[in-house]
Amino acid sequence: MTETDITTEEGQHLPALPRIDPARLRLFRTGDHRVRATIEGDRSYLRVSISRAFPLSDPHRYVGLRDGAQKDIGLIVEPAELDHQSRQIIDEELRRSYLLPTITRIISLKREFGMSLWEVETDRGRAEFTMTSGQDNIAELSATRLVLTDIEGGRYEIPDVRRLDSASQALLDQVL
Amino acid sequence: MMPPAETLPDSIRHRLNELGIEDAKIDWSIAGDLTADGDLGERWLVLADGRLLVISPADSRPAVDLSLSRITRVTAESLVGCGALEATVDGRTVEVIRYTNAVAADFTRAARRLEALVKQESPPKEAPDETRRRCPRCRRRLEQGTNVCPACLSKAQVLRRLWPYTARHWRKAVFIGALMLLGEAAGLTQPYLYKIAVDRALAPEGEVPLPGTRIGLLGWIVLAWLGLQLLSTAISVVRGRLSAWLGARISFEIRANVHTHLQRLSLAYFDKRQVGAVMARVTQDTGALHDFLVEGVQYFIVSVLQLVGIGVVIFWLNWQLALLVLVPAPIMILMSRLIWRRLWRIFRRFWHSWSRLNSVLNSVLSGVRVVKAFGQEDREIRRFDDRNVALFETAVRAERLWATYFPMLTTVTMMGSFLVWYVGGRSVIAGTMSLGSLMAYLAYLWRFYGPLQMLSRITDWLSRSLTATERIFEILDARPEIADARDAVELPAMRGEVAFENLTFGYDEHKAVLHDINVRVTPGEMIGLAGHSGAGKSTLINLLCRFYEPNQGRVTIDGIDLRKIRLEDLRRQTGVVLQDPFLFSGSIAENIAYARPESSREEIIRAAVAANAHEFIMKQPDGYDTEVGERGQRLSTGERQRIAIARAILHNPRMLILDEATASVDTETDKQIQDALAHLVRNRTTFAIAHRLSTLRNANRLIILEQGKQAETGTHEELMAKADGVYRKLVDLQTEMSRIAAVGG
């Protein structure tokens, strides 16, 4: 996916993107931790939930809003174009509802009995997890980008294998 | 009553004490693993003294401190990779604590308990967590779908359970054992003949006998040698053949047991597991067991025998030399372990590359139409090339590693020989050792290192095989939840009177899918079940088939509780036609006769005629012998449906269950299917999950389900008379839809 796929000349026959105009959208925190959305000149939604259209391949753009009944409101293509407060709420909510720690270092990796025990440092803190040794649990999003799924369904990302330190790379090499 | 508290760490307890909460007032606690910022870190949710608190070891003050009396609702929200426990306090929703998926199940349960507590209801009955996620002994996380912890597995116990399978063939086992000993003895004698040949015939010391005598002796020795060689060949052929049979036989018996047992297990067992995981149990695990029994055990015993036998002999021949021989042994064991590990890893990667190449090839060949239609050949060529290059690279790495390490390992093994040559040779020159002894010694040496390398790998092999074996036993230990009651009654001729009485059921006991269903059906009546998807229609059918048992209330047939009716009688008199009929690979005739394999050809054709299937079957070049392909893929949906109807007609059940297809078929086919069904339902008690208006109208009565509750029951006319009825809305909607379809189509 690249920037060019937003509207190409060839896409004229397609229905319009359910886009929300970032200039008209305002997000607020209501007293509790819910988020309220107002689209100027249209209407307010008391409780919206926020989700990513491409959580893995383009996590910072194409953010979708749904209302309290889980009906689609529309897409924010570039959250960066929102006002500061709304942008911040989007970031907080996305951080809250997507947990995909990024592995920065592999401290130890043991293989025993057809399973691998990992101890890693992530951007969200130190973590330990267990994976079954099948290759199905390691998704290779590209030649150097991996997403690991542990046996409890938790997921961890390695954005670029080459940027890990060499000790971590050597450990990782054992399971790839 | 609250469940027992998890043991709180002292630091948290101290914090609570500082807040004025004594230990005795702590009702219950649970550990979360995410901080308020979403970082990984320990936090505790504590219920104490009528308050709900969240405390982390780092903070002095609780992050959340809520009085239970202010809370009106507690829910567990599931997010991506994590979850949040939320509470509604004074009408506002707040987030109490967050956690990762690792403990999400515990928090979901905690939320339900808290919800019951604040609503002052009795706490929900929790089914015991059947699939444990951690080993209760060593806290290791367990693989999904199994409770076997490979670390805590008692190897002796598994071997003991394998014993009965072996004991059945004890004569053969004993015979194989005897052959092993004999073969070993023959093998041990051979190098000793070197000694005799050299010392007596070739280079005798002291008084040298005449050459004629020496040649005669040599002749005898060589003959004895030949004899021994023939004997040990014969022994190893017989032993190999016998033990191959025994190992294969035992794993055959276990595989058959596992499959037989799987067939007896209830649907609920399969619901909780993935087909792939169960298949792996039957194929891979029994395969691992087979390898172990056929090769592993033999290698192991032979290696141990050789090691002990040769060890004794070389010490007996010359104990000083024997000590020297042992010098390179530790290096060798260490090295072969390392090498095997690396080789294993690299070869696994090699196989992985292979399977990736295979999957590209598989998907592109089966999707070749799509590739051609969109003109994407070049892209597919690139994709294949990428994988092909990866395979080439791993293949080179694997072969290079192999080519490098093996000669090295051989060199280490040679070290022992060099030492023996030099030290032993000096003894020969000094006259303290005979030349023959040295020759024999060197020959023994070569046979000594092989088993040593083998045994260094046996532990890995053993634990892999035993874990596989234990997982197999785990299946054999699973008890079918649905079985004939001890006082089951025979019901040879069912009348077909069915009643649901206060029926309540949920696949998870705490999440009811059906609430309090009450219906009485007279024999021969046709009941239409309607409602939105997820309303509980299929669940009701599952209970009627006794695939599951109700949590409360009961289902009766002819006044007898379903749980008391012999399963065999129930199945024999119930026929099912499913929405997407499942055909087994085989011929059309075999599929029609699935429930009654003894049916004659004539009966099969008559059933097909009644199901409006005869005509299209006859158009097939192979007629009734047409192979339907895997899952019947070679037939169209409409054809599969009519075969399934023919199958039910031939089965001639007293009670019929139809799951009507939503899939659109052309009008002509639809009419044919409807005619076939009309033929089928005559005089049988029928339950039909109905979507079509025509079926709904034909039903004697309709049960409308809404969110698991019986919303409306009555005839088509009665229900249509209700101005605001659920059924009326459904029908209006459908009429509208078909009008649009009629106009548009």
C-alpha cells in the first residue's frame, strides 16, 4: 500500500471512500473514559470506538470510527490533519486498544519439548512468553519484519530483524 | 461465595494494611499484567471491605478505589491483544484495570463474578477450566488442546502404560531380546579372531610351528569367521524383520484405539479443539511413537549392549589402553550433540523452505484460472523465483554444514585410534602386548564409538517420543460426555411425539443460548423454526439430536427423556438433511446408502427418484457410480442437496431434521428440491430450520426464536395475525425482498 492508492484515475468508477473531513471532526473526552465525536454541521456521537483499517501495514493512517451501536461512521485518512486534542485522543485510544509490543532485544530464547520460551525487552516493558515451534506462529510480513503469536494469542512485533543487536539476531536465528 | 483468593504478595498486603484494610477483610484478588499506560507490569485487582481496588507494587496509593455500592455494572471489554475491565459508577463508565490476552479469561470470569455481586445475584456457576493454560506443577505454559506438560511428565509411567501393548506380544518380544543378545555375542567374538589369527597363525611369537600347521589353523580361523558372519547376518535379518513387525503392530493397535475412541467422543470434545490439532494427534504423534518403537528402542538396546560388551572386553584386553580410549569420548559426545542440534535446526529450515515453495505452487496451480484471467503470470513467476532462491540458499547451507561437520567428527573419532596405535604399538615393541591383541583392540575401538554417539542423542529422542505418547494417552483418557445411561430404554419403534420442557442450554454453561423453551409436538407434525441468525435454531436441533445435553429442563420423545433412550435407537430413527450437505468421497450410490449400507441397488434408485435426483444422476457418464470427489466438490450445491435428501429418504427415519439451504439455486432446481422435501416430510415428525416462505407456510406450526427465547409459537395464519409480531416482520421483509428480486431479476 502506498500513498498513491487513495484516489487513482482508474478508480473513478468506485464508490467514494467513507471519509470524514478532519477539519470538521472534533473528539472529546466525556467525564468517563468514553470518547465523544462531533462532526460539524452534521451530528454528534456520544460514544465512539476507534479502530485501524490496516493495523499492521499502515497503522497510523486510515483510522475508522464506529458509533455506540458499532455502526460505521467513517474513516479518518490522515489523523495528523486533526486538531491537536482530537489527535491526542486518537493516539491514546489506539494505544489503549491495540497491544502489539515491539521487541527491542531478545534476552533469552530457550527451546524445549517442541516449544520456545522467550524473554524479551519490548517498548512496553519486559515480557516473557511461550510459542509452539510451528512456523505458523511467525508471520513474515516482509523479509525482515515479523509478528510472533504466542500460545495465549498475545502478539509481538519485530519491525526490522536487521536492527536487532547481533546477540538477539543469533538467538532469533535458532527458530527461523 | 467468592472463590479463593490468589495469594497476594506481601508488598500489596502491606499497602492494603496501610489503607486500614486488615488481611481478614481481603475477600479476593487477581493479578493483572498491564499498567495504566498500557506498559507491561504487575497490578492487582483486589476486592476487600466492600471496595474494589487496583494497586501496583510501585505506587503507594491505589490507582482505583471504588465502593462496591456505587457500582452498577461490571464488564470485560475485549480489545486487540489485550482487554479492559470496566465498571459503571454513578452512571458513568470507567476503566478499572487492563490486562493482556494471557490472563483475559481469568478477568472475564472475574467480571462476571463482580457483576453478580453488585447485582446481588448468586454468582454464576463456573464450569471448571478444562483446558489448563499452565502446568499446575512447574507453571510452564502448555500447548493448546493438551494438559500434558512435557517437563513434568513421568517417563516411567508412560512406559508402564505402553507395557500392556507390548505384553500382548511377549513371546515375540522375548525372542527379539534373545536374538539381540546372541547377535551381540557373535559380533563381539569376531575381532577376537583377529587376535588368534595374528598371534597363532600369522606372526606367532616364541617357538614358530611349521607353515603347514599355521596355514591349516588360518583356514579354520577364517572358516569360523565366515560362520560367525553368516550367523550374525541371519540373526540381524530375523531380528530386524520381527521387531519391525512388533513396532508397527503396536503403533497400529494404538492408532486404531485412538481413532475408535475419537468416534465415540461427543461433539463437545471436537468443539473445543481444532480439527488440525486432533489430526496431528492421530497422525504425527502415533507416527513419532512408531519411529520410537520400531527404530528407537532397537537402536537403544543394541547400543547399550554393544557399549557394555565392548567396554568389558577392551578393559579385559588391556585396561591402561582402555582408559586412553575414553579420553576423546567426552569431546566426541559433546561435539556430536552440538552438531546434531545445528544440523537439526538447519534441516528444519530446509523443510520449511520446501513447504513454502510447495504452498506457492499449490495455490498458483489450483488458482491458475484467476492468474490467467487477471494476467498476473509474471508476478507469480517472481513469487515462485523468490521462494526458489530461498530454498536454494538453505539447501546449500544445509549441505555445506553436513559436508563440513561429518569429516570433522570422523577425525575426532580417529583420535582414539591414533592414541591406541602409538601407545599400544610401543607395548607391542616392548613385548608387553601381542600384535594380535593390538589388532583386535583397534577393531573393537571402531565398534565402540558408534553407539557412544548414538546414546548422546537418545535423551532428546526419548523425551520427544514419550511426550507424543502421553498426548495419545490423553485422548484415550477423555471420556465421552454423552453415552447410554445405565438404565437406557429401547425404543425400537418411535411414534415421533416430541416435547421440550423448560429447556435451557448454553455451550458455555454460564452463557445460555436457549432460555426456557416449551413446545409439545404431535407425531407427524411439521415444525418450522425461524428467527435471525444466532437466535438458537441450530442449537435446538443439536439438543434434539442429543449432540449436547440440556443444562436445565429436558427433551422427551414419546414421553421418555432423551437421555434415557438408547443412542442407537435414537440415531437409527432420526434423519438429518443439512444446509450444506456433507458428502463423503465415494460414489453417489455409496453416499445415498450411507446410513443403510446394506440397501439394494433398486432401493437406492427409488430413493433417488423420490428425491428428484435420479435424472441428473443418470446424465453422469458413470451414473450412480460417479465419484463425488472430496466432500462432494464435483457436484453442484443443488445436486448435493438432493443426494442428501435421497440419503434421508432411504434411511426412512421417524423423525426428520431439515436445515434448509439459504444458498440461492435457480428456480427450477429449487422447485425440484421442494418437491423432494415434500415427499420426504410426509408422515414424519419434522423440524425444519426454515428460510423460504414456502416452507414456512407448509409447516403445521412455527416456533420463532429471538435471542434464545421462544418469542412466538403458532400456525402461519395465527402469527401473521399479530400486527407487531416478530414473524410478521420477517415475512414482510422477505416478501419485499422477493418482489425486488422479481423486478430486478
